[in-house]
Amino acid sequence: MNVEVRGKKDVKVTQRLQEHAEKKLSKLDKFIDDSKTAQVALSSEGDLFKVEVTIPLNEIYGTGNVCSGRTGR
């Protein structure tokens, strides 16, 4: 499965964030065809970070929040 990671608003996608998203989503490889592309959107609101993952499956889109949490600020 291909993984496209993008940052919304002021979130910069670093190599480490890209690799982390790919590692976590690789667990789905046994269920999802290699030709599919997972779209990952990273955003922040104050000290909260949000990750949205969208994967098209047979013309049906599965979207959900992977996680959200607070920073240690």
C-alpha cells in the first residue's frame, strides 16, 4: 500500500513523521491491495494533534481518526 502524508495548516511533514505513518499503516498490508493509496492528513489545533487516514476500498471510502493527543507543552 502506498502512503501519502500531508500536513494541514502549519504542520510540517518531516521524514520521521512520514516513516512513522508508513510503519503504522503497514500493519494493514495483509488486508489491503498493494495498488491502493492511503492518504494521511496531519493537523493541529492549539496543543492537540489530529491524524486522519483515508483509504479507498472498492469504491467505498473508509475514513477515521487514528489518534489525537496533547503535546507536552
